Amino acid sequence: MTRYLLRRLAAVAGVLLVICAVTFAVFYVLPSDPAAHACGKTCTPEQVTLVRAQMGLDRPVYEQFGGYVTGIFTGRVLGDGPTALECSVPCFGYSYQNALPVWDLLTDRLPVSVSLALGAAALWLAGGLAVGLVAALRRGTALDRSLMAATLASASAPVYFTAMMLLLILVQRLEWLPYPDYRPISEGPAAWAGNLLLPWMTLASLYAAMYARLTRASMIETMAEPYIRTARAKGLYERTVVTKHGLRSALTPIVTIFGMDLGGLLAGAVITEHVFGLPGVGQLTYDAIFKADQPVVLGVTLLAAFFITLANLGVDLVYAVIDPRVRYA
Amino acid sequence: MTGASPARPAGEPGTAPDAAPDAGPRPAPLLSVRDLRMTFGKRNGVRAVDGVTFDVWPGETLGLVGESGCGKSTTGRMIVRLMEPTGGTVVFAGRDITRLGPRDMRPFRRDIQMIFQDPFASLNPRQTVERIVSGPTRLLDRRGVIELLETVGLGAEHADRYPHEFSGGQAQRIGIARALASRPRLIVCDEPVSALDVSIQAQIVNLLADLQRELDLAYLFIAHDLSVVRHVCDRVAVMYLGRVVEIGSRDAVYNAPAHPYTRALLSAVPVPDPEVELVRERIVLPGDPPSPAAPPPGCSFNPRCAMARDVCRTEAPPLMAHGPGERKVACHFAG
Amino acid sequence: MILRVRDLRVAFPAGTAVDGIGFDLDRGRTLGVVGESGSGKSVSSLAIMGLHREAAVSGSIVFDGEELVGAPASRLRELRGRRIAMIFQDPLSSLHPFYTVGEQIAEAYRLHLRVSRRVARERAVEMLAEVGIPEPRRRAGEHPHRFSGGMRQRVMIAMALSCEPDLLIADEPTTALDVTVQAQILELIRRIQRDRGIAVMMITHDLGVVARVADEVLVMYGGRTVEHAPVREIFRAPRHPYTQGLLASAPRLPAGGAGDSPDPAAGSVAAGGSPDPVAGGVAGPVVKGRLRAIPGSPPSLLAPPPGCRFHPRCARYAAAPDDACVTEAPELRELRELCVLGEVGEVHAGRALRLVGAEGPPAGPVHRTACHLAETRGGSR
Ligand SMILES: Nc1ncnc2c1ncn2[C@@H]1O[C@H](COP(=O)(O)OP(=O)(O)OP(=O)(O)O)[C@@H](O)[C@H]1O
Ligand SMILES: Nc1ncnc2c1ncn2[C@@H]1O[C@H](COP(=O)(O)OP(=O)(O)O)[C@@H](O)[C@H]1O
Ligand code: SF4
Ligand code: SF4
Ligand SMILES: [Mg+2]
Ligand SMILES: [Mg+2]
């Protein structure tokens, strides 16, 4: 088991390295000049050259890449002379935009995105599983059909639209909720949750719809398995048959997808954060891409990749717990 | 490894590991399989087929029987080259085809065809029967296809339909028509009737028998149902755990089985006659067939064999001639 | 009498899968149910278990004096697993992959007998030992995928028998198994039946299995009973053209001891005393490999043929067409022997028919068949 875990972690590191290299390569071939951006509109060509040298952009790409990667583990000094910048471990560089360490930017923003993702995930799991389960057990009835129609509508509505509708109804018309304004959980869970409820609902409505459909399909398939017939033939209560024998198997494929979805969202829900003006990683990504702020984009890409590969590992471990066939293999 | 060199397939009497039964002059075998091996996986591999040797003569049917997982299908697949053997040779009509490249193999692909157990899984659901039968290389025109469909008991009206519109028995007929399209000389039938109902099974068995007579086909008939095999085969090879343990004429094997496993296998088959069942001696083998990943040392049948002695646990018995005729048995105490 | 089924019908929205079957079953006895796939064997057995959810079940199923058709679902649940148990064709997919076999066996025992987890667990180990699993205590803690096919079916049997049921329904329990393992499982079922005196309903398409284990046989075709008789009668004197065809088309081994005929098809027809070209098809010289096939294929549930469902394939009808075969479904009638003069093979001449109908009470083991032309054959020999 330990060996397996180590091997998997090594693989995670490898994947991160590759993603880092690819992102680097992409920026290298892009025609934008970060030095010009960073220097500002009034810079003379000489100044730009100076800035470029300080940012290390005049060096060959593999050197830049090597410096970047070692910097993460050992820290490094950017540029030299009086303008040299000390960048401490873990060093992901400085933003071209506002000269702040990327690491600090990320750690500032991360709690917002994590709050958003975890709350939304809880909501959509509860909602999606419940709706999917009911629809599967009432398969073919009017209830099933209307639930599925609703999920289809909900899944195909753009996030902008859902967000606007929720704002309009819950905030402006009914005034049940405040306009979202992020409060850290340290200011009290009520304020935290109250302000995040609207973004949570927006994000969850999209995912819940997908999960409901997924749960329904998976549950219908499982309930047709011969072992379900065996469970019934043993005289078990239908309740036991559905939960202990049916649901447990039906959830296995959902675990995989949940891992991926959550992993992706932890590193920022770009549109949702943008719509509600939440200062999360998604928002940061959005700005960084527009301004070609390479260190920041690189940072968030790595962060996203980190979460996704980690989530994958988590999924596999959970799998081994629920499905003994995997455990022995 | 037997000494048979691929260049000189065992044709002459005496050198043939599987000589003709009536000692009379017999044509050379159509198919000679020598020490065929298939090991899956590199480290501690599964020896699915572990040195199989037999011949099939033109126009005859050789039955290949044995329990699930003993390597029957794998053997069949290697003969049609759906799988590359990890050892041994396959000689067809005097030519070693074991290592032929795709180009040189092409004419042999027409000569050796295969019919599968699941009639539907082996037919492309998106192609019409005409397309399926005429094959990817369009061997036949429409008239040829219709003629062939009539040969297998279907009609022109079926040519434009899709596989899902047919019953299992009809689908198997389509599979047979497809196999016949290239005018093969040998058909490897992998459990061709196992998935069919008894009454339909008989129809397909009859069809195969008629085709054999009319077209002078040879069959390698793979099956686990010993009753069916008794009906369709001239000779029978019994496999256990990747090896042939007994091979001989049908009557010799069925009427006087010499290997303890063959005896147990035959006695286990239920006979549709309650009075016979009542008085019949039955050998119920203990345990399950062992896994080919970890075969027992010595004779691989020894853990289940009532006759096993010490030598059985250390030495694997070779396949050796037993009594008169062509019978061969792999048992230290064959009787 | 533990089970009494009368005029059982099971209708799915798409069509009627079982159309009026009936039989009696005593403790300690085995009823063999044979038929091709789709003839309604599994549907009938699931009806007895009360496991149909989308189908309308009508008729009467009396289990130990209690009517099950129309009984409340909760009552059926109490009986399932406790007094009526079932095993299935594919033992791997019939066991839950995520729970150990011990847990799965203990589950029903614990529920029905209201015992503690520990007691149920002990019972599971005991049952595994009884069905011949070596090292039962250790194996109880393993998951089904670690067992071979035969051992999984043993586990299913252990599970089915843990609550000491009165009736065991076995739906093709050995179809997925090798012959040597099939022999073990059939032996096991037989031993357990003898030890506990339970009634067994053995569903199969293999006539050999029926011959080995059954006391009585019910032959099904297109959702109906075509013949029902003691096992010897079915094999020695089949009266329905379908049964005859089935027996003639089944290849067989040399009958070991009893005079072996080189052409088994001819052998069985001779045994059946049926001179008509029943199994149709192609008489004539016996060629290697030829079997007496029944032409055509089984009827579809959606559009069953009118009248007798077998008529499109029936050689007796083809030989002497009778309008009744096409317009009227033949009723199941009793073949009563009025005077028994010789041994089984010779009595046909002395047979007469008495109409009892599908509802009729079959008193003792009788020979019943559903064919309009059953009597036309009687004296033809
Ligand atoms: N692709 C493969 N990789 C690994 N093992 C394999 C593979 N194909 C077959 N085997 C193993 O090889 C052995 C022989 O398989 P094969 O399919 O030839 O058996 P068979 O005699 O045809 O059995 P059946 O009667 O079930 O069809 C089995 O143990 C099987 O698990
Ligand atoms: N759930 C179902 N819905 C509709 N038709 C069914 C269902 N289950 C079985 N049938 C049909 O009922 C007929 C009898 O099936 P079954 O009893 O399973 O046959 P078998 O005799 O092979 O066990 C078949 O035509 C089958 O397609
Ligand atoms: S060699 Fe020995 S163990 Fe093998 S079959 Fe013969 S007697 Fe049995
Ligand atoms: S009723 Fe007619 S069609 Fe049906 S089995 Fe009898 S003879 Fe054949
Ligand atoms: Mg196979
Ligand atoms: Mg069935």
C-alpha cells in the first residue's frame, strides 16, 4: 500500500512537471511581450530591455524553466544589482502586474475559492443524489419525467443567466439574501455562509443537474443487476436493497467524476467568481490571462493541476475502499 | 518441443506424431499444429496453451473439448492467427504459417476461417447481411451472396436486413455464410452452438454437417459439450490446463476413454434418460480446474486424480501412443 | 403438498410471458421445468417468489396452504429467503461484489431469525462448511470474485439454505458451469434435499440434468405447458410433438450400459414409440453429424402464433393438418391408462384420453399433454 501511494505521488509530481513545461512552452510561443506590459506604455525600448533582463526573459527558455522549478523548492533571487528581488520558498515568481509574490496572491485567494467549491459541492451532492435517486426509483413516472426535464433545463442554463435570475429573485425581489460580499469564515460562519449562499446555489444548480442525471442512470443500471434480484430473493426490506445493495454500487462511478469536478473547482470557478465579484483564484486567473501575466497564470495552472491530480489520487484510494476487487488487484 | 521441423510437416507415416488411424495411405494433413504455446503476461505468465500438438486432415472434423479456461479458444485463435503464438508452429497445407507477415498470410486467411460462439457479437450491427457476407474485400457480388445465403438456409429477402433483426440461430447462419464466402478449406468453429437452444443447435449442427459433405471442409470444432462433439466429430482431442491429455478417434475416446480425466468428464455429462442416470457409474471429481497461472507440478491433473501416485506429482506424462490405432494419451497409468 | 400452482399467468406490458401453467409439488420431491430460452421458465419462478414488479400476475399460487397471488408485499417478503429460496444461473453476478460471502450469507439469516450479528456469522461459516467450501471460516471473510464459478454457486446454495426453507427454486443453477463442476453441484443439491426433505423446482434447458434430478417434468413452450408427467414417462413415452422433437434433437453420449444405439436420435424416437416423422425434418439415411432438428424457431412473446403455439414447427400438424391446431389453443389433458398390459413401451395402444383441462386437479403423478392430435397417435403403432 505504501509503495503504491509513493508511486502514485511520484506520478503526480511528474504530471505537474509536464504541465508546468507545457504552460511555459505556450507562453514562449505567444507573441505578447510581458516585459513591455510590465514596464508600462511610456517605457523606452532601452528600459524594456532592462526590464526583460531583470525578469530573466532574455535567457534561453530551458534556463528560465529550470530556474522556475528549482525556485519552487529552494527559493531564488530574481534579477541582480539594486533591483534584485528576494523570492522565498516556495517561489512561484512575482506577478508582472503588481509585483507581488504569486504564492501570496494564491494563498490570499485560495480560501475564497475553497469556500465556494466545498459549499457548492455539498449542495450539489445532496441535491443531485436525492433527485437522481428519486427519479431512478420512480422511473418512467410523471415525476421522473418532470425531474429530468428540470435537470436538463438547469444544466443547459449558462451560469451568467442562473446567477442573474437568482440575484433578481432572491436578492432584489424577495430580499431573502444579501448581495454576495465575501466574508472569511473567521468573521463567523453565518456571515460566511449567508454571503456565499447565492454563488453556491448558482454553481450547484449546474452540477446538481448533471449529478442527478448521472445518479439516475447509474442507479437504474445497478438496480437491474442480478445481485439486486438476489437481495430481493433473500427477503430483504426494499429499503435495504436500495441503499445497502443498490446505492453503494451506483455511487462508484459518481465518486470518480466528483473527484475531478471538485479538484477543478478548488482552483477557482472563473465565471461564478467573476459574476459575483468574489476575490477567488478564478478571478485572479481571469485577470492574469487578460494581462498576459505569465507567473500568475503559471501559478494558477499548477495549482489547478495539483488539485486535480490530487483529487484523482483521492478517488482511487476511495475506490479501493469501496470496491474490494480493486483492493486485491 | 517435438522434433517435427516446419519445413517437413508430419505427413509421412511413422514420423507423424498423430498418424492415420487405419494405417492405409492417407493424404497429408491439412493442418498440423506442433507444440503450440501461448503465454499471457511476461512475469509469472499464464500458460494458457502449453504445448499442443495435433493434425486435422482434409474433410474431417477434429473436436477440441475441455473445461472452461483450458485453452481451447486460445488454440483456435492462434491457428487463424488472431493471436501470435509464443511458441510452436502451425503448418497449413504443407506451409509453415506461424510467422508469416500480413501479406504472405493473406491467401491463408481465405483458406482458414472462424465461426464464433456469440453470433451477434461477431457481426457488425451497422452492416447489412449482404455487406457482412461479402466481407471487407467484397469477395462476392449480390448474386453470390444470395446463393450463399440459400446454402445456409436463409434467402434473398434477408440480404438487406441488419443483424439485430435475426434470431440467434439465424445470426449464426449468417456467421457461417460469412466464413464460407472465401471458400475456405478449414473452419475453426469456436463453440458454434453453445449459445443456442437445443432445437436450434440441432439445425446448425446439421447445416455444418451438410456443408462439410458438399464443400469438403475440414473443421476444428471447439466445444465444451461432449454430446455435441460426439455427433459432429471424427476424432476428438481432450484438453486439460493448456495441454492435450487424450486424442484419438471418436469411438475410441468415447467408448473406451483411457485418461482418467476423459473418463471423469464423460461420466459427468448427464444423459437424457432417467433410467440410465439411475444406474450409471459417476465419477465426481473433487475440486475445481486449477488456474493456468499456477499449474500443479508433474501431471497437472494430479490434485483431482483418484489414480495419482508419487510419480504423477513430479513428472509430467508425455502424450504417447496408447494401444492400437492412432490414440494418444498423456498419463503414466493410462488404462 | 408444499406448492400448488394453478393457471398462473404473467403479463408484461409488452405481452404475456406465461400463459396458464399449473403443477403441484410435494416436500422431498423435485419438479424439473424444461423449455427453450424465452419459454417462460424464469418468469414463472420469479412469480412464485413474488419478485415481479412490472408484470400482472394472475391465477393461483398456494404455498403451504397460503395463497400468494394478491398477498400483501410484506407477507411475500417474509416468505422470501425464509421459506422459499432461490438460486440463479450466473453465480458471480448474482453475488454482490462489495460484500464478503460471509456477510451476504449472514444477512438473510439475521433478518429472518432475528439473531445477533455474531450468531449469524457463525451460521454463515457453518453453511459454507456444509456446502463443501474448505476452510470455511477464512473463506467467509473473502469477497465473491476470489471464488471459482463452482464455489460461487456453492455460496449461493449456502445462502439460499441458511434459513432452512421448504422450497428451493433453482433457475438453471449449472448452466454457466463446467460439466465436472455441474456434477458436483447437482450432487450437492440432491444431498441437501435428501437431508432436509425440501421441495426443489429445478429449471433447466438440459434434458440430461432433468433426467438426473427430477421426479416429475413440466415441459414449457411459448409460455404454456405442453407436457407434464413423471420423469420416466417423459423420456420413455413423450406424447407431445415438441417434447418428442426436443428429445430427438438433443445429442447424447452412449447410454453407458443400456443398449447403445449408433444413431441416438433413432434411439430416442424408438424409445418414445413414435413412428411419425415428428422431429421432422429430414429423415433418410443417418449421416455423421446429423441430428433430428425441429425446424423454425421459438415463438415471439409479442406475436405468438394463434391456436397451438407450436403449430408452425409441428411435424404432426404438417403431416395431418387440423384446423383446430391453428384456431384453438389445445388444453392440457390427462392421458389415463385404462388397461396396462405390458411394460411402458407397449402401453400406448391401451391409452385413452380424458379431458381435465388446465384447472383439473392432477391426482398423483399423471401424464398430461396439450395437443389436439394426441390421440391420433395412440394406436398407430
Ligand atoms: N488475453 C488474455 N490475457 C490473459 N489471459 C488470457 C487471455 N485470453 C485467455 N486467457 C487465459 O487463458 C486461459 C485459456 O483461455 P481460453 O479462452 O483459450 O479458454 P477456453 O478453453 O476457450 O475456455 P471457454 O470454454 O471458457 O471458452 C484462461 O485461463 C484465460 O483466463
Ligand atoms: N421484465 C420483462 N419485461 C418484458 N418481458 C419479459 C421480462 N422478463 C422476461 N420477459 C419475457 O418473457 C419471456 C419468458 O422469459 P423467461 O421466463 O426469462 O424465459 P426462460 O424460459 O428462458 O427463463 C421472454 O419472451 C422474455 O423476453
Ligand atoms: S499421470 Fe497420474 S495424475 Fe495424471 S492422469 Fe495419469 S494417473 Fe492421474
Ligand atoms: S395441437 Fe396441433 S400443432 Fe399443436 S402440437 Fe398438437 S398437432 Fe402439433
Ligand atoms: Mg472459449
Ligand atoms: Mg431463464
